[in-house]
Amino acid sequence: MGFLNSQLVETSKLPYPSSSYAGQTIVVTGSNTGLGKEAARHYARLGAARLILAVRNLEKGHAAKEEILATTATTTAAAAAAVKGSMAIDVWELDMAQYASVQAFGARVDDELERLDIFHANAGLVCPKYSTAEDNETMVTVNYISTFLLAALVMPRMKATAARFQGIRPTLIITSSGAHEHTKFPQMSAADNNILAAVNDPNYAGGAHWKEQYPVSKLLGVFAVRSIAKEHPADAYQVTVNLANPGLCHSDLARGAEGFQRVAFSLMKAAVARTAEQGSRTLVDAGVQGAKSHGQYLDNCRIALPSAVVLQNGEVQDRLWVELKATLEAIQPGVTSNF
Ligand SMILES: NC(=O)c1ccc[n+]([C@@H]2O[C@H](COP(=O)([O-])OP(=O)(O)OC[C@H]3O[C@@H](n4cnc5c(N)ncnc54)[C@H](OP(=O)(O)O)[C@@H]3O)[C@@H](O)[C@H]2O)c1
């Protein structure tokens, strides 16, 4: 009932973004399509000074930029910003399946952005078949490890923005998912420093849990954001880090699904899915929630409780945080001190 109420009743109540983003610099990853593109369109319409579309395919990114410009050129805030010559949309390359690309992107943020007000770590994917990228299953690499590597890499620029501009508290939003509730996460019973190995193992419990791999990849992100906030509480931190659940939305996310899975998902989406624009409102709203949302999971633009697995397993959260930090340190020594 909660899911249906959310999709069929709450959707119409999602606030249409209306704040001004004049002067602000905003990055949206995975913004050539789907929720990321719609969030970026809101920011362009509302006059962001600088908008970075972070995409793995530059051609698709430029096509999205042209579309966004064409559909927002006549809005008051965007037009005013453009007349003043203060609005720019840039397309930057970022492949979350390659750590080197994430590192290069992080270095570029540090080198080229004067300020960073809002960062949407939105890029994500569903892989119907087992594959690997870098040293993990692909969804684990893209939706979890690279997402938090990126968060660590952009954090210095966000902290510097808070220090330099009075009254600005930057926000880093992880696009989460209600799907994180769809697993009991049996891999948590693995020995210390072996939870990720269990998650990466396609034959864990005879492969019985592969269908939960996307939920697990999103669950790991919920644990990580809570760990960041536990280590760095809101009152001692200049940046808000939160999670936004956009709800079930029409997008390209299930593009790889086949057979029965594809038909079932299409039918469910046809019946209850939000448009990508409606879902994107939850992401944009997370950027204005402020300090009270630090470490929190937002559902329908309100602070909500994550799954029971998260709430009942604080010790697993701590163990995962140790594993995640060790993984990030192995990729780039010292990077976790950025948090
Ligand atoms: N749609 C839903 O119902 C729903 C519900 C809850 C949460 N979410 C989450 O919302 C976020 C956006 O998904 P969406 O629904 O908008 O799906 P989408 O239309 O498939 O968009 C996903 C975006 O992520 C990008 N991406 C995928 N792998 C990448 C990689 N290795 N490096 C860089 N970018 C990569 C995609 O780029 P390409 O186009 O080049 O592949 C695309 O821009 C995801 O994190 C997803 O888990 C979606």
C-alpha cells in the first residue's frame, strides 16, 4: 500500500521546483537522459550560473544540453541569466565504471570550478546479467564504489564553497531507491572485511540472491551516507549529504531487461510510474532540504525511515564503512580524509 500510495497519490503533491539558483554551480551525473536530465532542466530553467552535465557519452551529453537549452530558453530566470552572460552549461566526461575516469573528473572539479553548491551523484544502472567493472560486480562499482569515490573527490570543493560564500551550505545528493528495501541482505553475515566479497560473488548462496543485486547496490549507498553523517554530524560539517528516493519513474533504467522481466516491468511502469520530470522534483528538492536532512533518506520530499535492514544493523553499517574506506584508499590513498 505504501508503494501504491506513493506512486498514485503522493506523486501529484511533489513540489514543482521554483527556487532561484542564480549564482550557483551545480553538477548532475548521468544527466544525458532520465531523472538526471530532468533535474538539470529544472536548474537551467531556474537560472543556475553554471551547470555541468557529467556523462559517459559526450555526444549524448551535448544532445541533452541542446535539448535543455531549447526547452528553457524562454523561461524568465534562464533568459535573465543568459542575457547577463552568466549562465553556462558544460558537458564533461565521466565513466563511473572506470576509477581513472572518476579520479580525472574529481581533479577537473577541483581545478576548474570556483564553487560547487549542489552535486547530484545520480548516475546509476541495472545490469540484468552478471558482469564486472574494475574489481567489483558492475552495479557495485557504478552505484556504490565510484559514487562514494566521487563524493570524496568533490568534497574539498564543496567545503571550500561553504567557507568562501556566506550563508551557503552545499548539498551532495545521492540518488537512492525504494528498491533498497527489497533485500534482507544475507551477505551481511560474512566475516569482517568480507561483506563486499560476498556481494561480488555471483555464486553466493548458490546464486540465489542475484536478483537482489540492484537493491543491494542501493542499500550499500544508504549505509554509506549514514556512516558519513555518523562520523561527521551536521552541526560540525559544512556540507549536507543526503539520499533521495525518486520513486518508480519512466526512464531508460531497465533498458537491458529481457523476456518476462521486461514485460513485467513495462506493465508495472505503465500502471503506476511517475514521469522522469516528476521523479526529478524529488532530487531537486533534496538539494534545498538543508542540514536537517544530513545523513537522511528522503522519500516524497520528506525525511523518512530507510529499510528495517538498515535500521536494525548499525554494526553492519560500521563494518561496511570500514570496508568502503579501505576500498577507496586502495584506489586513491588519502581520499577518505576528504570526507
Ligand atoms: N527510474 C526509476 O524508477 C528509479 C527509481 C529509483 C532510483 N532510480 C535511480 O535514479 C538514477 C537515475 O536513473 P534513471 O532512472 O534516470 O535511469 P536512466 O534513464 O538509465 O539514466 C541513468 C543515467 O546514468 C548514466 N550511467 C549509467 N552507467 C554509467 C556509468 N558507468 N558512468 C556514467 N554514467 C552512467 C546513464 O548514462 P547512459 O545513458 O550513457 O547509459 C544515464 O545518464 C539511478 O541512480 C537509478 O538507480 C531510478
